[in-house]
Amino acid sequence: MRSYKIAILASGRGSNAKSILAYFADNPKVKIELIVSNNPKAGVLDLGIEYGIETMVVNKADLHKSCTFESKLEDLKIDLIVLAGFLWLIPERLIDLYPEKIINIHPALLPKYGGKGMYGQFVHEAVKKAGDAISGITIHYVDKYYDQGNQIFQKTCEILPGDSSVEIAAKVLKLEHRHYPEIIEKIIEGIS
């Protein structure tokens, strides 16, 4: 039976990466092959050590000007690239190499609160400031623009008037951890 190989890209502590790793831990059909970060101090790299997964730190030149990163993906025969809090724009060259094989999760209901600079707590603060009654997550394919690729899945959560941006973030993070691995599995089933 063939294993479908995933590379996870993240810039921070890696809570979504950890939920993905846990979800697929006993699934022989899916193998997390590589964890990549643009931040050499990112907590997500520690997950690679914990789970025995190869890690890679990339800089802008690796991503945009050289073929180092693409060569690593090809060497490992990566089927799907999963962005889990990766803050850099993916170069068009890589999108062309992996059409509809790069996905991202965004902590809001796109198209609201998307685009450059709209990540993490900035998103939740904007939701709070706007007084929205709902927030949620969007999982989408990656294209050459921030947060504009074709949507795959959205899920909402209720925002109470007294919720702080930190409480909104906690509600949204629960949705991310629950649904991102499930959607990744469905995408893989569609590939196979």
C-alpha cells in the first residue's frame, strides 16, 4: 500500500502541526515526511525531533530564488504541502509544481480578515473590533495571493459579546485542531 507523503510548513509553535501528527500517527496510508519553518527558533521544529521527522529551515532565498526547497520536496516525493501557520507567501513557481496540492488554514471566515498581515491574533482582534457574532476557519488551496485560493471548507463558531480576542482565538483554535486533519484526510482520499 502506497503512503501519501506530507510536508508541513509552519512559522511558530506548531499546535496545528501537532494535531495533524497525532491524527495520522497510526495511519499507514499517510506519512508526515518533512517539517519546514522559516523561523530557526520555531517550536514546530521541536516536533520534528519528538516525532522523528526530518526538519528544514528555509530563508527567503531558499524559497524564492533557489531550487533547494523544491529539490527536497522532490527527493522526498511529497504529495501534499500543508501550511499550518506559515507566514510567507508561497512562490508561484512552487504553486505551479504542486497545483491544488498546497493547502492552508486561515483563522477567520474568508474573504473577511484575510490578506497580508492578517494572521494569528491580528485576525481575532479585527473580529472583536468589528463586533462579529461569528468567526471560524477557512481551509483553502494556496494560490499566488494571500488567502485567495479556492475554498475547500469553512466552519463557524459563535462569538459572545463579552468574548475577548484571546477567547475568540481559543474557540477558533479548537476548530482548527478538530477539522484540519479531517480535511487533509479527505484531500488525500481524493488524490488516491
